[in-house]
Amino acid sequence: MEIVNEKWQEEIRYVFEEIKDDRDYLDEDGWENENLFLGIIWEMSMTAFDIEREVQVVIDNNDNIYCSFGSPSFVEFTEAPIGMKLPIKCWIHTHPFGKAYFSGTDWRTIKTWEPVMEQAIVLGDNEKMVWNNFDKEYTLFFANIDIPNFDKYQTLLSDFEEEE
């Protein structure tokens, strides 16, 4: 794995710090300057490495961000994010192949972290999908593009609950 832009994490952190005080993030109306922040994450996913790779950014309870990158189809923290404070305010990751949807792996991650995670966002090419956990009013999806017959493709959290 070759890193082309050694400062990719610093670029993401810089944008986050620039917009942090100008927004009420994690409210149900969305983030001010959201596209700037999500856009730099997407750009780093597409340009910071030898090939397009998944990037993840986690915002913790103290507004610190933790970044990692992986393969074109999977990302994880190879080392524990030391100092991260729960709850997680937001987990953001990219799908560099271009589609914003929560995969089976993404849903398992959400289910695992659901008690201590407020929001998850997956980014595709000019797309995003958002899962919110505000006041235990779960799953809310958004898409920036017009997806025909969206209900047919939507996966709900209840689809992953165990039967009794």
C-alpha cells in the first residue's frame, strides 16, 4: 500500500477544525459545511493513495477525529485508536467504487456500536447515506441522488435483529 499524499490525515483534520465551530453537528437538520468536510474525506479516498481506497473517519465525544485507510473494499483500524472517548459522534467511511450504501459489514459495525454511536455516514460518488441514532429514534436514510424504487433497495435495522 503506497501513500501518495503523506498529509492526507492532516488535510482532513484541517477542514474539520476550520468548520467545527461554525456548525451544530449531529442535529437532525444536518451539518453546516457538511459538504466541505465530507468532500475532503472523499477526495483523500480517491487521490491520497496508489489506488482508490476506503477511508474511515471517526469523531469521538471530545470532537477528536481518528482516521485510517484500507483496501478498495474494506477499512479498519489496524491499531486501536488510543484516546478515543465514547460515545462516537459519527463514523464516516467511503466506498470508492462509487455507491453509497451500508453493506453487510457496515450493518454489523453499526449494530455492534449502536449503543455508543450517534451517527454513521457512508460516501459514494456524489452520494451519501446516513444512519442516525438520535434519542433512540433509529435509522434514517438520505441519498443525494434520485434512486429509482428506493424502497426496494432499502435495508432496515429490523432486517438484522434476531428472531426470538
